[in-house]
Amino acid sequence: MRIEIIGRKYDVSARLHDVITAKITRQLEHYFTDSDTARVVCKEEHGKCKMELTINVGDTILRAEETSDNMYNNVDVVIPKVERQMRKYRTKLNKHLHDTIEAPDATEEAPKIPALVRTKRYKVQRMSVEDAIFQLDVIDNDFFIFVNAETDLVSVAYKREDGDVGLIEALI
């Protein structure tokens, strides 16, 4: 795995660079191939240290961020977050592949898929809404931007406080 470490308004010391590289390599290397890239952004905002870790896995983006008084503490929080997301992604992917191979049993109740409860349109580009909802759940983020394959519109799927999913479609 290739690791990019970037400092924005923050000087990344050689020691911090070595710690980040060692921990990512030790904890995440077995999940990814050599062609995958981990991007770590270290920055200082309002007197606090903020770290963002983003890893692209195929069409999925795994992302975690943490803000604290110390950048070294952020490393210990951000990497396990991405590791949990990766395990969750692999489990869902395996379950999805398993479900498509075997015919579903008529006696079993289908798992509840979050309902689309709100649609917004904004004037502003390819994946289905169901795939976007799947990605939204996998990356464990509040929103997911994508091009809706059915409508060819730039869209944002977002989590609502009631647990359902909302969709924003951008008009071109």
C-alpha cells in the first residue's frame, strides 16, 4: 500500500511520519493491495490537531477523521475506525455476493432497507440509489455523493436522524 502524508497548516515531523506509516502498515496492510493508496491529511484548525485518513478500495471510499489536542492521539483513533469500516465492508460484500448466488428462501423475511423519505433537487452527474445507500452504510459517513445511474444526475445520499436515508438530486 502506498501512503501519502500531507500537512496543511501543520508541520509533519519525521517521527510522526514514521509512526503513521508504521501503524498503517502494521494494522491495515493485510486488507489492501500494493496499488491501493492511503492518504493522511494532518492539519491544525482552531488550535486543535485534525487528522483525516482516506483509502480508496475499488469503488468504495473508506474515510475517518479525528480532532484532538495531539496528532499522535489521532493516529490511535483514526486507524481503528478505518479498520472497522473495512471489516464491515468485507462482511457486507461477502453477504451480498452470497445472497446473489443463492436464491432467497421464501419463508425468510427480507432485511429492512432504509426507506427514501426525502428528495431535494439542486441545479448542478453513475451508480444506482441502492448501491449508493450500500456505500453510505459501508463508509459510515453522514453523506455520499454519486451520479445516479437511472437519472444521470449528481446526487447526494445522506443519513437522517430517524435512521432512514434521504436523497438530494442535482439538476443539470
